[in-house]
Amino acid sequence: MELHNAMGPTREQFVEVRDSTDPTPVVMVNLLRFRDRAIYEDGRASDLSGLEAFMVYSDLMKPIVEGFGGRFLLSTLLDRLVMGSGEMGWHRLGLVEYPSRAVFSQVMRDPTVHAAAVHRQAGLEGQLLISSTLHADHRPASA
């Protein structure tokens, strides 16, 4: 299995999510790889690490996502492989839930997200973004 970090979806990936009619809530699994130092495309000087620049983006995104009914579930640093082998390709795992793929697509097209994305671009070397769905037949029984 070969995986490649990216900074954005392909046209086909974008259209598939944008045009989804699946009403099921979706959890986006973010596997993030950071630059050592943030590099802003507009040339601004910065002493931020890639992680610090990305966290500026994350802090700006939280109220936007919540405004669309989504929620940040988990953000954690990845430190070592416990099973399997190969290069540890990512530094952080983030889980963000959206009411549906259509809502995720709306969030990604929001102008405030585009304004915040300068910090994402500066901090990230690349990422994998994986959608996951918890269907009713797989949910744990209520306590």
C-alpha cells in the first residue's frame, strides 16, 4: 500500500464529496504532516513552527465548524508505530465530525475558511483526509 500526502483534493475527490446526497454524519480523519518551520506564501516573516501555524488555522476553524453543526472530536500527536512497519508519515491525528458530507463541502467553500487557510498552507507539508461513517448498525448500544 502506497499513500501520498496532499495539500488538497483532486477534482474528482472534490466533486464526489460536493455532490454527495448521503445524509449520514461523517467524521473526517486528518493525518497531518508538518513543516519544521512555517512558510507563508505571501512571504511574511514568521518564527512559527509548522505545527504552531497549523494550530492558528485550527483555532480559527473551530467556531466555523461548530457554526455549521460540526464538532472537533480529537486532536493528538502521533509518536510511534506500535504495530506494522515503515516510515511514520504523519505527526498529528485530528477527528472532526460534520452533520453530512454536504455540510463538510459547505464549510470548505466558506470564505472565512479560505482566509484562515493561509496558516494551514504555511504549516502543513501535506496530509491525508479520510472520510468515515458510523452507521446505525455499528453504533454501540446505549448505556
